[in-house]
Amino acid sequence: MELILNFLPFIAIMALMYFMMIRPQKKAATKTQDMLNAMKKGDAIVTIGGLHGVIDEVNTTNNTIVIDCDGIFLTFEKKAIARVVTSGVSTPVEDLGTNTPTHTLDETNDEEL
């Protein structure tokens, strides 16, 4: 009985370590692996170095990805992808509109400010 009481704090610490450190780390690793496996051509991504681009090709045999960065094609390991920003091309260029303001400073009224 005394032997069990001596090992009880050690067992409690190990259980606490599992639920506070090991389990969340495994969940995050699974989530990251699922994200890497779900990547496809046209996804906008960010690498671990902060490079933004669009996936042009996914090579599953070599675990590499070819990224299009404004006409420059770069090859990265799949592990170098930090996150997927958007999945596929969502908005055609024609639907984006223009970058012109709705009214200028001359048209604004001082009472509105």
C-alpha cells in the first residue's frame, strides 16, 4: 500500500503532462498533416518564410510543391507550407470592381465630418 502511495504523485504528473502537452501537440500535428494532404492546384498559400504564392503543381511522389509567385515558379517541400490562405480561386477578376472612391474630398460636406 505504501508503494502505491509513493508512486501516485509520479503517475499524476505523467497524466497531467499527457493531457497538457502531448495530446494537444498530436492534435496540431494531425491538423497540419490534413491541411498538407488537402492542398491542390490554385490554393493560395504562405510558406514558413513568409512567401505568398499560388500552388501551380503538387508532386505527391517527391512531396514537393511548385508555387507561382507573380510569374516566378519556385519549388518547395510540402513541410515548408505554413498555412493555406484560400482554397482555390474564389473570385474572378471581373467581379473585383475598381479601386476608385465613391466620392472625393470636394464632394464631402463639412457637416458630415
